[in-house]
Amino acid sequence: MKKISFLLVLVLALAACHDKATLDQSQVEYMTLEERKYEIRVASAGVPDEYRLLIVRATLVINPDPEAERARNQNVANRVMDRTCKGRPVRTLENNLVDELNLEIRFRCLEVRGG
């Protein structure tokens, strides 16, 4: 029985091992939201006021629900985009859920127009 338990743990550990997504010219920042840990990366997209954002779950997820993960990731993304744009309006240019867990977003901070 101990051998089967060990093999099961080993198989699960190996299944959980995969390369984490990364974003060139960015540093990792950690955020906890709804008791879940996330790795956040923000980098310039090479255009003024335009950024790339990568959100990676920092904890193991077995059998993820893509819709729930997208909603959680979007909550994290909204906080990061608001902080990055310092409260200015944001336009999302790309929004892709990768591997049912990770969110890649390209966004632009818009100018505030006076009325």
C-alpha cells in the first residue's frame, strides 16, 4: 500500500511539473486574491501607454474550471491594470486564457478627456 501511495504522489508531482509562462523584460510580483496565489508580470508593449500582462496561478490546480479561472484572473487583471494606468480608463486589446489557467492580456491606458 505504501508503494502505491508513493507512486501516486510521484505521478501527481510529475504531472504538475511544466514550464511556467514568462514575459520578456518583466519582473514577477505575487498577489493573493480569494485565497489563491498568482504570479503577475507587466511589461511595456513597445508603444507608449500600452502594456502586456501575464497572470499565472502560483498554486497547483487539478481539473480547473476555465470559466471560473478566467473570472478570477480577470479580477486580478483589473486591479493590476487600474494600478498601472493610475486610475485612467483602460482598453483591453487582447485577452487570452492559456492552458485553462493563465491569462495573457495586452492593454492600453487611455487619456482622460476633459468635459
